Amino acid sequence: MRLLKLVPDNTNIDFMRWRNVALMLSIIVTFASIALVAARGLNLGVDFVGGQMIRATFSQPAPIEDIRARIGALGLGDASISEFGNSRTLSIRMGLPPGGEEAANAAGSRVRAAITAKYPDTVFAVDTVSGKVSNELYRSGALAIALAMLGIAVYIWFRFEWQFGVGALTTLFHDVAMTMGFFSLTQLEFNLNVVAAILTIVGYSLNDTVVIYDRIRENLRKFRKMEIVPLLNVSLNETLSRTMVTSLSIMLALVVLLILGPEVIFGLTIAILLGTFIGTYSSIYISAPVLVWLKVDSNSFLPKNAGTSSAERVPSRNESF
Amino acid sequence: MLDFPRWKVWGISLLCLVGLLFAVPSFFPESQVAKWPSWIPSARISLGLDLAGGSHLLLEADTRDVAKQRLEQMQETIRVGLRRHSPPIAIGDISTNGGRLTFMVRNPAQADAAFEFARSQTQPVGLGPRDWTVSMVDQNRIVMTPTQAGLNDALDRAMSSAREVVYNRVDPDGTKEVTVIRQGSDRILVQVPGLQDPEGLKALLGKTARLELKLVDLTADPAQVQAGRAPVGSQVLPMAEGGGRIAVQRRAIVSGDQLIDAKQSFDPQDNRPGVSITFDGRGGRAFGKVTQENVGKPFAIILDDVVLLAPNIKEPILGGQAFISGSYTVASANDLAVQLRSGKLPVKLTVIEERTVGPELGADSIRLGAIASLVATVAVIVFMLVTYGRFGIYATIALILNALLILGIMAIFNATLTLPGIAGFVLTIGAAVDANVLINERIREEQRRGRRVLDAIENGYREASTAIFDANITNVIAAVLMFYFGSGPIRGFAVVLMIGIVTSVFTAVNVTRMLVALWARKSRPKELHI
């Protein structure tokens, strides 16, 4: 049986030739993402802004107008009501009512009561988050992502060289910014599950970057005379087959989850899928070129103080025995 | 490559078997697992409420309430203590304004004695400072300031007993699988699987349920009482019905602490639902004595500082029993009985986060999720097989083993699988695929460079391992940081990630290597299709 080879042997693509084009593209998209998040904002879920998110599943197609009227009659402020996944399920989103925790709690109960009064078979999923908790979730989520990125960069700095640490951090920043930009563009709900997705993306992108860095390090030691740009090309081509197989198998799994999986994980899955794509791109076009600009060369991995300094070293008294 | 010591084969196989054994119960319904012989582990992965359905409530204590109660208690202790002091010490101008207790000793000559008494009422907290600092100003004014250590200690004790009370209210019969745990210094997390409508639960937890029986102060001027002013030693409280106010003596005859039972029953006179309560010996005697001395006068039954009713004492009540009536239904009387039985909450609790998922919704998610995961796994396996042939089979075995080991280890630790946990699962499966891909691609590369079969395999494993190692260590770092700094859902993600990284490296590197070594030793391949 002939086995599938996604990337033919001896492939030699001059990736680095387009590195400046790719960089411009990345910079534009990254800044566009940041600007988009700043200007349009994210559709933050109740996890981060507080309020109520009620998903009501009816036994028949959802009577959306009637529900709108019923909830409007409660006078609890603006409620955004839309279909969720299928025609029997509605998502009802409400902000924090004035009057603190007690009021928020009471509002949830009243909405639920107003619906069950006419539609007793309705099944609910309710999230009520107070302003205090949402602030904490927001802070701890941001802190967890930032610290995870930083911790990783430091580790890579220790294991490789500082340029690699900077490269990894830049790559992660690029990926996270783009994913947030995507959420701002589509206005898909940004909640705690999406934070988990972003962490997954960070993990995946990093995995990809480390694999390529590992090969670059190996080649820097092996081909001492080679210029950095061709060396990066060799390394990227050598790992290309692996990059393709891994990315494709993960995307394959995610596409299946996206199509067949439950509605509740849609946001999660699409974020990871997108992140896999961005992560694959960025480990080639961000992680590697950063090394060129930070002037990594084959001397980066020479043992420190190995050459001249050891000759000058004066033997200490203990050593002279 | 060929030498793979026998002890390693046994070790790896044993580890896998144990892991698999622990994964098994999670695939069967709990009722069935219960019937299995005892040597099969019965620990299962519990599904998070977002998947299984149920209610999650986060309660926060009002810390100012604790501070206020402490001040009031200390005020009472000082007032009563100095009055009973021999010789009695007269004080005045007592106040709890500004979070401190201050009072003036009328006779400056007794100031030192009063100071000593106040000091004797404070206690050291652990090995540190005392719970109050006592100081004297202007020769005869004593100031007692609560220390932070004392407050923290009081809050800690209040929270432990609040946790107990909450538990007893949520699950009075101890039959449900509820989780009631303290979180941070002032929070309690309540999780009730399967609960669809938490309104009843919230109502049950929303009340402090501090029951007190006090004598009505008949000396008070009704006009003054309506204006909210009461004579010294009394207080004005609102009535539950009618909206009026009433003055009662501050000192309680008996309180809910002295209760031994409370149950829903019916008023013998008009058959309306209410709660009959029974006091313990001391409470019953105190109640008997006071009712004996005050026949014909009214006493007030007070719940959470609201007077429910103020009946006249027709005859001494000596059995230590009383009946609370009012506008109750059977259900609300039953709730009150549960609240009274579970004791009063030492501090007011507010629901600051609620998450409820109807069980049917959760079941739907699980079913769809399971089907999708299965199809996704098959797709990846097919992809591995057409890409790597024989080595794809080994990769597949490693992948399946990896998934089962993650489940097994989660079951051992009784971990909870949540939606974000599934994201972690996806990531680790991805990492496991990647480790296999790294190894196999490296073997292809080594072979292309003209190495012989066994050398190529040997080198492939060795060279790929540094990349696998670095990639996974970085993920471990991320997972640990997330676990420490993230909130609930992010932690769920991190836990699965940490377990998954260990198992995926183990299966992708050690297990496949063993399989390859066993195969190579048996068939001595001359050429390699990979």
C-alpha cells in the first residue's frame, strides 16, 4: 500500500522570501484586530459584564414575539432575545438591573416565572452573574492568559536563547490578538469558554513554534557556516511535513465537532479551529522571521565563555593542586 | 532499538492496564457499577453541572454584618458584665459608632477596674495579637477597637458554621449529592446536581432564621414607639402583619440556639399550618420561668428582627414547646421548620452567581458531544493510517490509550469534566497526535538520509524527543499558571491539560516505542514503509 505523503520528499519552498510581505500583512491584521476590539468591542457574555443569560428550550417552536412581549411587560430593562441553535431554543440576554445582587436574582426568577406561566414544559439554563463576580472573572481570566504567555516565554528563553523567547511571545500575542479580532468582527459571544479556547490556541501555537525552534536550534549547531535565512528555510521545509499532518488532523477533528457537536460548544470549537489556522501560519511567518530581525546566528548556541575567556582564566588555588 | 528490557514491557503494560481499569466505570451507569465485584474500581468521572445539569450558586457573606454583630455582642457583654461586677461599675454614653465600642465610666476611681474587665473579655488570636485592643482616654473613657486578626478569626468561624447551616438547609436528609464548600475567606459554593429550579433553594438560603422570644415592653409610650424610639433596654421592631411597630425588651427569653426541634404542624385551634418548636432543657426552663412570672402579658416571637406575632401569655408554658403561626402555607411552614432546625445563619448570605442548566439540555450536549468526538476520533485515525501505515496503527493504539488513561486518571482523582475541560481534552489529543507525527516524520527523514531501518527508528525517537519534551513542558507551565490564577472554568481546563500532557507523552513516546521494538524484534524488518 502506498502511504499518503502530504509534502513530497525534498520539498524546498523559499518561505523566507515572502517574510516581509507576510510581516506587513500580519502587522496590518493585528492592528486592525486591536482597533476593531477597541472600537467595536467584544460581545462580552454575562461572565464578564454581569447580568443574565437565559436559554429557554420550548416543547414547540419558540414563540419569540410572545416571549418578547411577556418579558417587556416585566419592565426589567432591555432584553435581547434571539434563537439559539434551533427553532425551539431562545437565548435571552439581560444586563445587570440596578439595585445590586438581590435585584439581579429577583429579575431572573421573574423572567422564568413569566415564561413557565404559559409554557410549563420549558427547560431552562440560567446564568446570573453579579457585577462583582464578573469583574473578578474578567481579571482572573486576563491574568491567567497573560501569566501563561509570560511563563512560556521565560522557559523558552532558558531553553533556547532570549531571541526565541521574544519570538514565541510575539507569536502568541499575534495569535491572541487575531482571535479576539475575529470575535469582535463576528460579535460571537465572548465568555469563559472562549477564554479556554484562547488558552488552547496559545498551547497549540506554542507547540508548533517550539517544534520549529527545536529544528532551527539543531540546524544552527549542525550548519555552522550557513546564513540564517537559508537555514530557516531548511528548517521550515524539514518540519513542513509534520506541520501539515498535525494541523490537518487537528482541523479534521475540529470540523467534525463543529458540524456534529452541540450548539453550546460552537463558539469554543470555531475559536480553536481558527486559532489552529492562525497558529500554523504564525509559527512559520512570525516565529521564524523574528529570529532574523533579532540577529540569531550560529554563534548563539556556542557555550558562553568557551573561546577566549577560558584561556585568560587564572587557575585558582584549589585548582592548582 | 531492539533491546527493550522485559521489565519495561511489564511496567508499561501494567500502568496501562491499571489506568484502563479505572476508566471503565465511567462508561457505565452508576447503578450498574454498584453491582460489580468490589475489586473493580467504582470511582467515576463526575460531569460538571454545565454538562450534567443542575444548579450552581455562589454565596457571599456580608462581612460588615459580622463586624456589626461582634460590636453588638461586646456592647452587651460590657453592659451586663459591669452591672454585675462587684462592686457594680456604672457606665454611660456607650456607643458603637465608627466601628469601635466606647463608653464612659461614671466614677473615675473605677476606671481601672472597668479597663481590667474590658481587657479580660478579649482573647488572643492564635499566637498573634488579641482580638480587640483596649485603651483609655481622658481618664475615664474606654475605647475597644476590633483588630483585623480578631475580625478575620470571627469571619472564619462564622463562615465554617454558615457552611454547616447551608449544608443542612440544602440537604436536610443527607440524601442528595450536593457540594457545599467554602471559597476564599467569605464565600460558599453550593452545587446541586439535577436541580432545575433553584428558586426554592435561594429562598431557603436567603433567610438568616434567627429566632428569638422576647417580652413586649409595655412601659413604652406608643407614640414614641411609632417614631422608632424605645426606652433604655428595649428596641423597636416591625410587625410582620399590619405594618405596625412594637417595642420589645432587648434581652431574649430564649433564642433559636436553644432549639432542639422544629417541625411543620397545624395550629390546634384553627388548623392553619405553622411550625411547632421544642426548646432544650435550659431554654425550656427559662421560658417556663418567664411565662410563669408574666401571665397575662404579651411576648413576641421574632424571626430575623421581624415580630411574627405577639400573643398574650394565658398560662405558664412549662413543656418547653411553642407554636409559631401566621400566614403560612404547608410548604412555607416546612421551609421555616428546615431553616429553624438547621440553625440560624451566623451571617447574611447573598447569591452573587447562579448557573443553572436544565438536565435535559445537559444530556443533549453530552449525546451530541459524544457522537461528534467519536466521529472526529475515527477521522483522525483514518488519517493516521493512510499516512503512516503500520506506524499509524501504533499511533492509533497510543491515541485511544491516551484518551482512556486521561479518563482513568480523572476518575482516580474524582475530577469533574466540564465544557472547558473538553477543550483541554481536544488540546491534549492534539498534542498526542503531534508527538506521534513528530516521531514518524523524523523516522522518514532519517530513512531518507540513508540510515538502515533500525537506526532510522532509533534516531527518529531520539531526535524527536527534545521537541516533544520542550513543547510539552511549555504547556505544563501554562497549565500550572492557569490553575493557580484562573477561575473555576479555566481551572477545569488546566486540570485536564496537566493530566493529558503526562499521558500523551507517555503513550506517544513510551508505548509506541515498546510496540515498535516488539515488532522489530520479531520480524527483523529489512525495509520500512512509513
